[in-house]
Amino acid sequence: MSESKTREHIVRLSKSLFDRGFSVGSAGNISAAVEDGILMTPTNSCLGFLDPARISKLDHNGNHLSGDKPSKEIFLHRAFYETRQQTGAVVHLHSTYATALSCLQDTDPEDCIPPLTPYVVMRVGRVRLIPYVRPGDEKAGDLIRELKGAYAAVLLANHGPVVTGKDIESAVYASEELEETAKLLVMLRGAPVRMLTNDNVQELKAVFGEGLKS
């Protein structure tokens, strides 16, 4: 896909997320890989009102080339591009229910989003909780690198989800799936819940393949 088309896709999908409440105010940031670098939503921008010409462009080393100043969370994004070869886009939101799970003390740090439905397994995979660091702290990138590309999605403690995909559409769709599953998990807290079994999960991985390695 051309850079101009990628810019248009970022604007269209960002607005869709904003309009449906997955992002509020200037929260959240999105990036997508292009042939000669990375496109990223600017710092303090609203996902509902982006200008494709003002989207930040960085080279593969993170140097700012053009557009407005990039989000302060660039370290998160770069860490995924560097360690997870199949990453073509990264979506970081402060969506309500996923963020709620990131704040709960009893959320399993090894498996934040357990296999409640087949689609969270198919589109998101296993999700790790990343210890809290302040927004924009380079340590967040180091914590992502320590995972060595094993996870397509993480929850930042007391902050929100970061989800990757092979392209901008798949990253956004996976972010939506994670948020909807988090909503179900919050709604079902305290109820006797039937999760998918390990055999169920392994069958999904066998049938649907490479996207389910995490």
C-alpha cells in the first residue's frame, strides 16, 4: 500500500475508533510501517480529527522526518517493530474495559485476557501485563523488547492496551476484539465462567495458524 493510502487508512480507522468511544480526547496513538519508515499519529492529537498531511513520519531509527511531532509513546511502537518481525501497525488505546483490567490487582499478569471466546484467541492471542511506567518513559520500550516478540498484544498496567497487527486494519480489529472481550470479562466477574479449554485453544491454533503464535 502506498504511503498516501496508509495515511488515509490511519485517519479513517482512527476516526472510527474515536466515534465509537475506544478513544477519548487526545488519548491513544496509532502507527503503521511504510517502506522507508513509520507513520505515527502526532502528540496531543485527537484520533477523531486527524489530518493525513500532518501525521508524523519517522525513519527506521526513530528520527523525525516530517509532519507534526510524534506521540511520546513512540518507544512502545518501535519496540514492537524491532522485535516482532510481522508487525505492520501498532494501536495503543485507553479503551475503558481493557484499561479497567489493567488496573485490577487480580488480573493475571501472564494471561490478562483469558480464552473466553474463540475470536480473542484467533485475533489477539495471549496477552501479557507490562509493569507500570509513566507515559512516554523509554523503559516501556525496554519492557516490550524483553518479551522478544512473543506477544502480539500487551496491557500496560494502569494505562491501557497496545495491540499489533500485520497491517493497520488487522491491528485495529484486534484492538476492538480485545476491548470487547475485556468488557465481557468485567461483566462476568463473580459469575461461574466457562473458558475455552486448552484443547479448544490448540485446535484454533492448528486450524487458523500463524497469527496465533502469541
